[in-house]
Amino acid sequence: MHRLSCVRLIRSGVSKCVRPLSSSERVLTKYTNEYSIGRRSYRITPSLFDIKTIETPTFPDSVTEGDIQWLKEVGDTVEEDEVIGEIETDKTTLPVQSPAAGVLTALLVEDGDTISKGTPLANIDVGATGDAPATSTPAAAAPEAAPAPAAAAPAPAAPGQPLGPVSSTLGAPPPIPTAPLSVTPPPLPKAAAPPAVAVGEMKPPGLRSEHNVKMSRMRLRIAERLKEAQNTAAMLTTFNEIDMTNIMALRSKFKDDFLKKHGVKLGFMSAFLKASATGLKEMPEVNAFIDGKEIIYRDYVDISVAVATPKGLVVPVLRNVESMSFADIEIGLNDLGKKAREGNLAIEDMDGGTFTVSNGGVFGSMFGTPIINLPQSAILGMHAIQQRPVALNGNVVIRPMMYVALTYDHRLIDGREAVTFLKRVKSAVEDPGLLLLDI
């Protein structure tokens, strides 16, 4: 038996119970919280329902609003802590979790709406199970009942059997029309409309179409930040190339032992981040930034690492790189990359940063000029490794080479500091022993 056996009526301050509800009334009552008797409507008291309102999750201090995207619909059964929606902000995506197991009874905001702190988002009936009645698009109406078959004609009489008495009161014959009958021809069938083509499907040859897609908050913020950097900093880029022979041999020799001991793969990013930290300590201007009419120097190195995600580019921060080993860097990068791919980066993971490293080489980029991530003053761009002929001791040899680029803010950093920093990175990567010996 359904757990709703009666309805408590609230009218003129008097509470009482009425007759038991039928199955259809229980369903109506369960999801509307209302019940009508005659011309009067009554509300159900909360004592019979455990309806909880889901509110906006806690926003970080630097975030004030976001756009909601629902992953569940009214009537869906959800589990405790299950993600029922996402709030996309200009920095990260915040999950909306169900506080308990139950059934969603109402979505209080539309998909795509902009919401702020403390906004009620949805209602959930705690402990309920099953599917709620659809509230958005009604299901297709059931096909109309077929018309009743015509009355069966009387069976013909057997041969030699009388047909029965004939009525003597026959009606008068119908009048014969004198005007010609007008016959309306049936309407001509309309031409079939061309089939609609869904987004992402193969289009018929010769069909040209366009469609508009709203920019996400993250994409809008990325666009604003990049344009702000172009309009603010006096950006200049210097280039160099790195012979990757030694670091590749080191990785090939120890990658299995490294994976076995530390649980992560040994990549090239740890060498570049460690080399960058060494260069930043030697060239503090590259690690500084401009604040109004002052220059802020840092005695620590927090490196932002650009990570491409399906929703856009994010730059989580690896902190205190100057005191990290290769293993510490690889473990930290692995954790941040996993968070970024799963959309679990917090604002704290991306705040700060004194320098940025971007590795476009993973996508095959051979050459490029990265854009500074304000308020930082420089960014290092890594590129693809390619076998190229180079001159070595008077001979032409084939070596795995990588182009690197350093974009810097010329308002703060002069060419001497920028070139010296990039050469320091080059020498440390080409001879990893300099990093191990700290020389």
C-alpha cells in the first residue's frame, strides 16, 4: 500500500484527515503537493512529505554567478551525492549534488539560466522511488479508438423461407434535386519538406547550413583574458632550440624503474619545469610582475601548466617547484591533469602562478608564440620533437630537436634577461646533470 494514506487539510487553521486517496490521486498529490475536493483546493502539510530544496553549492570567493546545466529531469530517481547538474563559471565547473536519495519533483530554474549564490535550484522527495509524471513535454496522445463497426447486416433468409411482413407505413421518397450537385475535389497533397539534418550528421551533397552556439562562460573568460594580455603587456618573443638526445636517453633508461617506484611515468615536463625553476631563481625579473607603479618580486616559484580540456584551456598551478624533485613534479602534474580532465579543478588549483609553461608539442605544433597569462610576465612554449640535421663538431648529424619560445613583457623584462633565461633552460635540459648537481 502506498505510504500516503490520507491528506491533511489546512483550512482556517483546522487540520483534519479525509478519505483515503485513490492511486491516481496519490500520484497527483505526491508531485503537486495539492489536492482538490469539490471547488476547494488544499495543500498537503510538510509532515507527510520530506521535500528538500537543493540550493546553489558554495561558490569560491572570486566567483559570483554561473550558468546551470541540468543532467537529470523531473521524475528521475537519484542517489545520495549523485551529480544532477553542473554550474559553469568563468573559471571552473561546480557540481550540483543531491543531498539524499529520492525523486526529483521540480526544477526551479531553467537549463542555461544564470544563477547566483543561495539560489534554490530543485526540489527532491527524499526516500521516494519511481518515475514522476512528466512535466515538460507530454507524451504522445494514445491513438484514438477505432470507430465502432457498423451494425451487421441481417443474414439472408433461407431459400423458400418468407421474408417477413412488409411495413405498410413507408416514408415518402426523398425529393429529387433539380440543381446539379457540386463535388469538392480532395485537397492536393503538399510537397514534402526537405529532411532536417541534425548537428554532427552527414549532410546531403550540396546542402549548406549554419547554426549558432552560445559561448560558454569559460570560453568568454578565456577570450577576455587573452585580449586583455594583448592590450596590456608589451609582448615580445625570443626563440631557441634544444637537443633532446640526452634527456630522451635518460628517460628511456630509467622510465621502467621510475614508474615502478613512483607510480607515474617519467616525461619531459619534469625536466622543463625544473629547468625553468632554476632559471627563474637566477633571473628574478622573469618571475616578477608589475602592480601599478611597483614591481613585485617573488622568492618562490609557482608554475602554471596549460592543460587543454573539452571545455577550454585551464592553467592549474604547481606550487614551490624550486624545491621539488623530478618525481614530485611528475606526481603533481599527474594529479592536476586528472582533475582537469574530469572537471574537478577547484579555484584554488588555478589561483596564483608566477610563470607558465605551455606544451603545444603534444598536438604536433612545431613553432608558435604563446600569449602571457596576466599578471605574469613570461610564458615558455614547448613544441614537437623532430629529427633534424644539425651541425655538431663540424659534422652534420641527425638529432631530435625541439624549438622553444619565451614570450615576455618587455615593460619589465629586457632582452638580456629573457635570452639568458631561455639559454639556461636549454643548457639544463640538454645536460640533466646540471639539474641533479644544482650547478
